Amino acid sequence: MTVALEGRLDSVTAPELDADIKASLDGVTELVLDFEKLDYISSAGLRVLLSAHKTMSQQGSMKVVRPNESVKEIFDITGFSEILTVE
């Protein structure tokens, strides 16, 4: 399953993404999060990624593709670049 995000992943949008991902992961063995058009990610967005990563580590794999430089920097600062597969 590939999910393409656009705009901001923050406290306003993260709960909706979290609910959508949780509702869609049954039977999914590979989750790809395409961040090409994602401008910003907050701690709320990082929590969604952590939750999805935890689920996918039990049933398959997850990767984040095409993050911009500011999102990569947030991943580096928070240590998420060590937890997630980022391409």
C-alpha cells in the first residue's frame, strides 16, 4: 500500500491519517509513505509514523520515500532516521 501525503502532517491532520492507516493495514505487507509533497511534520505526525512502524514491523515492512530536506532534518534531530527506512 502506498500513501502519498501533501501539505502538513501536524496535530490537525495526524489523527485523520492515523485512523485511515489503522483502518487500512489489515493484510498489508508493505507500506510506502510518499512524502514528496509533504512540507512539514510535527511531533503528532511522528507519533503516527511510530505507530504505523510498530504495526508494520509485525506484519511486513514500511518505508518513507522522497522526504524534503526539512523533513529529513526533523528525522535526523529526533532520531527517526535511525528507526525508519528512509529513501
